[in-house]
Amino acid sequence: MDRLVIKGGVPLDGAIEVSGAKNAALPLMAVSLLSAEPLELRNVPDVADVGSMWRLLQVLGAEARHLAGSPGGLVLHCPAVLDRKAPYDIVRRMRASVLVLGPLLAREGEAEVSLPGGCAIGTRPIDLHLAGFERLGAEIDLSGGYVRARAPNGLKGAEIRLSQPSVGATENLMMAATLADGETVIVGAAREPEIVDLAHCLNAMGAKVEGAGTARIRVEGVPRLGAATHRVLPDRIEAGTYAMAAAITGGRLHLKHARLDLLGAVRDKLLEAGVRLDQAEDGFTADGSAGLQGVDAMTHPFPGFATDLQAQFMALMTVARGASMITETIFENRFMHVPELARLGARIVVQGNSAMIRGVDSLRGAPVMATDLRASVSLVLAALAAEGESEVNRIYHLDRGYEGLEKKLVAVGARIERVS
């Protein structure tokens, strides 16, 4: 398997072009199943998870092709659903595959989707998805590792109350509700920017979605959806990751196309830690040359501190002055990067769902192993700051969510090489 060899200690300087958001692109691709008309997406990132969703949609009957002359351009067209079953061998690779359940159920009245896989950072059950579909009138059966959903008379609008603001459940139910008979209200909905982006695309196709970005989303069902063109919003997790790469190396990066408002509480914590952030017309800059101060952080749904940036922030805190505490409230297994950071010289003590970090003067290069997508990039950040050479193994996790990571870092001065 490929690995990254990194020689740290070089402040990063220059510009990085932030890609489209993976976590927005995947549900947007699933949207293509709701309509017999083509959906044209722009700014789609070239990452492994997008490839997995592409293959799944083709199995279900969608035609997929790249848009000539448009990097990140993708055209998806599903004039007829050919198969209502999302098979295990594809779904096991990527949790977001479950997002085809709502569109298939809404359009065809029937769907069979394997229980999802993905990163090993917690169970992340889909019970909120299924309970919501039942409120819309679907019959749900779980057997043989598959979810079988039926709505032979179509879905009916209803009020759905989510016990927690699940991003995936909000997206799946919102998509299904666009073709349901009558009005659906999702109470306790997730508020992430990717959900707002999804609503913009659905409305461009003729849906009637209101309230995305708030805890109460209202969807008035329509008979059909049409064609649309939509640009995927910039990846806030990638932007936050590179902002922390600048900070941990004491460098300065201009992050093109990125938006500070999409970072939520992460922006405030970076400022508190001593990172200078300045919005520009075509993105924002992150400057860590003034040094870092330890600060506490606790993950929460948006606009709180994103769990997908927790591991990267922990890496940042390992070289900050003083102590900091990071508390994870979203996933139960999201400290698996801690032992690997310790191999680089970090001082971290975990107690329950909190980690106490005491900053060190410098990290030291060492071989480390990635355990999941965001943990893997936290090890890259730590290695960029470490003295000497580090080797990051199992980087296939990185390829799931970061487009051209090492190429982008090399262009701003990092000494990093992919080795087979």
C-alpha cells in the first residue's frame, strides 16, 4: 500500500486551491436518482468516495460522465431506475451510500440498501433515517444485512422529529420528502452548510424546500423534479485542515475559494489559539507565524466545532504553549489518532471522551499508521511540524476525502512524497 514520507520543519507558504466539498457532493450525486432529467454538477472533488458513489449510481441505472472542458464537472442522468438494490460490495466502502435510500424510495416506492460501512469511528446507526421513512408511510424490514423499504402507495408528508441533528438523516429525509404527497416538516434538523447546498440544488430542480440551515425544514412535495446545474460549495473541512497546516508549521497560506463563515466555531478557536485569519475576495489567509496558545474545544453539530476537524486541531494543540482539553461529543471512537500522535512525541492523556494535551517544544519524526480519514490527515499535519522524517502508512483513508493532498502541500513548500 502507498505511504507518505514527510520531512518536517518547513513553514508552509503560498496558495492552495480548496476543492469542492466531498460531504456536499455525495448527497448531491444521490439527488440524480430523483429525476428523469440530467443533473449537472460543478466543482466535484476527485476523491475515492466520489468514485464509489459514481459506481453505485451506475449500478442503479444512472448514466455518469465527466463534463468536457470543466475540471470537477459531472453530468448524472437517470431516465429510468434499472435496479433498486444498492449492493454490499459497494456500500461497505462508504457510509454515504445509504443516501440513495430516500431517492429510490421516493421515486420507485421500493428500495433495498445494504447497511453502510465507512470509517471505524463509531457505530453511527441509521435508525433516525428509518424512523423518518416510517413517518412518511414506508414499511421497513431489516434482514440479511440489508434495509428493505416499501411504499407501494407512495410517501405521504408528515412531521418528523429527530432526536438528534443527524446530517445524513436530514439529507435522506429531505430528498425523499421532495416527491412525497403533501407537506413534510423536519424538526430538529441538522444545520450544516452541506444541507443548505443540497436544498439549493433541489430547489433548482423544482423542489419546494424552505428553512435549510435552521432546525426546522419544510418540504412541500411536488409530482416530479427536472434538470438543473449546480456548483458544489467549497470544502470547509479541507479549508480548516490547510489553515491548521499553516498554523502548525508557523507558515502562511492563502486558501483560494474557501469561506471563513463555513468554519463555524472552528474559526473562533483558531483565532483564540493565535492564528490570524483574514477573509479575501477569492478565499481567506491563515497565518500561524505568531505562535500558538493552547485552548479548549468541544465538538458540536454546526455551527459548533466540527468533529471532522477535531483530530487536526488536536495535532495543532500538541505544539501550542500550555495545556488544552478537547472533548468529543459526536462519535465514541474518535481518539484513535492519539497513540500515533504520541509516537511523534505528543503528550496526550485521554479520559473518557476528553483528551488533555500538554504542548511540547517540538515533535519528532516517526513511522505512524492512519486509522480513519480525519485521523490520517492529523498525522500528516503533525509530521509537517516534526523534526526529522516521518512515514504515514495506510493513506488510502486520505484518498477518500482529500483531492491531491500531497501535490497541494508540495506546491507550498512541504517536503512530502508518496511512496508505493
